[in-house]
Amino acid sequence: MAALPLATPARRKRVVLLGATGSIGENTLRVLAAHRDKLELVGIAARANWEKLAAIARKFDVRHVGVFDAPAFASARDNASAFPAGTHLVGGLTGLNELARLPAADIVLVAVVGTTGLEPALNAIAAGKDLALASKEILVLAGKFIMAAARQHRVKLLPVDSEHNAVFQCLEGHPHAGVRRIVLTASGGAFRDWPAEKLGAVTPADALRHPNWAMGPKITVDSATLANKGLELIEAQWLFGLKPAQCTAVLHPQSIVHCLVEFNDGAMLAQLCPPSMTFPIQHALLHPERVQGVDAALDFTRVLGLEFRPVDEGRFPMLRLARETMVTGGVAPAIYNAANEVAVAAFLGDRIPFLAIPRVVEHTLGALKNFEPADLPAVIALDADARRIASAHLSSLAS
């Protein structure tokens, strides 16, 4: 009998990781290290930490490396021997765009903070790469154009945020018309259980003590104001083609249930896993395959309590403002996002108090006329105007 031919090993999925040194990047590297037989890292980038990028490049044998910050890129270039031999170093936004289009890549994971990842995301889509999206601000700023580009180029847009990834999992196989609403869960952040009268004196260090998640400074402050949940509601509207009234949120202190999807018959599906970003990252990178995870699953041999509370929008005005921008539409969500980034940076720099963050955002929303953008340059110009107005308003809120 003739020998049966050996099965050809499946080719590894090749990944470009933009934002390799942040918290999402670090968790992505854990997933990649655990699944080297299925995933191959072919490109990495970060804002400024070239020494950490060099260590990652050596560990994963990566030959395409980008550094966004100009002085840091110059330092990386001067210390090229820290990288594997033959490494191609690129700098600035041009460099990020080049990595996003890397011919060797199958999927690009965008995990850079803020809206810096917008152009690279569009470049990845235009090059036919699947996009794993962890930077929610990109869809808030330009969801109309990102989603249109993804449809045009027929690429997958895989959400990495734990809540959106959870919704994605719950919706698979279910007709869109059968969905009544989605419910995103919020931990409530560092000040969830603080008396309201103490919030006027909180410090950046206080805000950065998140009870459940280990994340970067900006997103941790956003969790404390619930701006993060507001941005997620806006993002969910674009990702899943929903109306504003179909996107809701609830406080869930344990951060174990990451979403609930309610269908027209009243039945609900939920997605549960421990509060670790390795779960949604692995799902996005290996979709649709399911394999052993990096972190331990939930242990139901131990007592497990799940608590849900309605959101008090008087205590969390950033969520109210986000919902209002969803109803308004146009560039209102982009104004919200830009003003919030300015305000959070000012708070982290001890230039304004914590409770001034929503005041900056509300002032900026009221100072700019809303419109429906015809193209991406109009949105970029609006973003710059919003940042200018928010920055000018900071001095009046310094105390």
C-alpha cells in the first residue's frame, strides 16, 4: 500500500503590532509567545521606547521596526546594533503607515494611544490586511470612513476591546435584525465607590489605581470618568451597525461579564472571562480558531458573585455627553474625543482638577458647530479645532 501523503502544516498568521510597548502590546506579546506555532510577529512599532522595541525584536526575531517619535527614532538608528542584524528601521507616521502595508503581514493590530493609529489603520485596510482594532478613538473620530473602507476592500475588522470583542462573539450566527440592544459593562473605575464630595480633590495617582485592570494612564483615567465607556458605546454603534438607543451600559464591578446582548424575544447572551486582555487579543488574532488560552479561565469551584448596577449619569457626566453626541451624530463624537484627550492630559499633568474633565468636553462641544463630514480631511481639521478650543479653555478651569 502506498504511503499516505503527509499533511502540509498550516502557515502561521503573520502579525504587525503597532503599539508594542503599551499594555495591549505587552498582552499581545504574551499571546504570541504562547502560540508561536500559529502566529508570527513580523513588524512592531512604538511611540518612543526603542530599547524595549529592540528587546522585543530580538526575542521574536522581528526585522521591521518603527519608532514614531523623531528623537527616539534618531536614537534607535544610532544604536542599530541593539536590533537583529538586517532590521529595517522606519520613523514617524510615514513609518507606521509603511508597517501597516507590510507585504508579509496578514493582520495588523492597532494598539496605539489616541488617534495616531488612524492613518495606519486606513493603510492596512487599503493594503488588504485584516485589522485588529484596540484603539477605540479611531472609530470615534472616523468610523464612517473606516467602516466604508473595510467594506470596499473586503477585510475583517476584529475588535480587541474586551467589550466589543465580547459583543462580536455573542452576535456571531445571529441575524442583525433580531438584536434589540447591547449592554456594555463598566467597572466604574478607581472612584466607583468613593463619596461624591471627595472627587474634587482626587489626584492623578488616585485615578490610576484601577480596581480590576492594568492599563495605560489615559484609558485608566477614562475608566474613572466613564469616558471610556462613552467612547465604547460610540465605537459599538459603528462596529455593529446599531442605533444610539440600542447601545447601553451598566456598572459591573467584577469585570467578568464583558457584555450582554438582548434579542427581540427578550433572551440575552453574555460573554464571561477573567479581566485579562489576553482573552480578546487571542480571539481576534486567531479567529475563528479556538485554542488553549494564556491565562486561567474562570474557576466555578470557588464562590463567584456577579453584581450589576445602573449608571448614575449625574456622577458620571462623561457617559451622558457621549450618548448625546451619538444622537447628534456628525462630528460631535470626534469633538468629544478630542476634548477628552486634551482634558485628560491636563489632569495627568496636574493642570486641572478631575471634575474639570467633563467641563472641558462640554464647553468644546458647545463651541463648535456640528456638521456631517464629507471626507477625512474635514474630520482631521475639526479634530485640530476641537483640541485648540479645549486647550484654550483649560486656564479657566485650573482651580
